[in-house]
Amino acid sequence: MLGQILQGLTDATAAERTLAAVASPAMREQIERAAVAADVPVGTLVAGRLRHVLDHGGEELWLDLLGAMANTPDAGRVAVDRILARAFPVRVRITRTAA
């Protein structure tokens, strides 16, 4: 199951379908904003970032995914949300104001 999910996210064409079917609305919105900012199709951005995460994630990534999927009736959705959160981390911008 996990292999099928990841395969669906590392192919640009399938990534958009997988996002629409499984990813949370907040994650889809975040990814769409990133794609617009990068001026690339959503599927292309997702596939590229997911391949990078999978290539460089190491053992910690797999343990996190398997742990998150354990004992949940919606393991696929949980896995997608977890892996996408690694590929599209929320960035916080802190700015200084003059005192």
C-alpha cells in the first residue's frame, strides 16, 4: 500500500490525482501556492520534491511513516499527509520591527 501511494506521488501526472483524492485541503492549498510561486505545474512540483525526500529521507522517514500508519483505519491518508509535510514544510518568517 505505501509503495503504491508513493509511486502515485512521484509521477507528475498521477501526483495531481493523488493529491485531489487523498491530501488534506490545507496541504493541497499550500502545494498550489508553492507551485504558483515556482511557476511549475502542481504535479511536477510534488513529484520532484517527493523524489528528493525519498532519496534523502533515510531510516527516520520510513519509521515515521510506518509509525503514523499503524493502528489507524485511514493509513493511506495519514501516510500522504506525513510525507507531504516533509516535502512541503511550513515555513515561518520572523521579521523585526523598529522599536
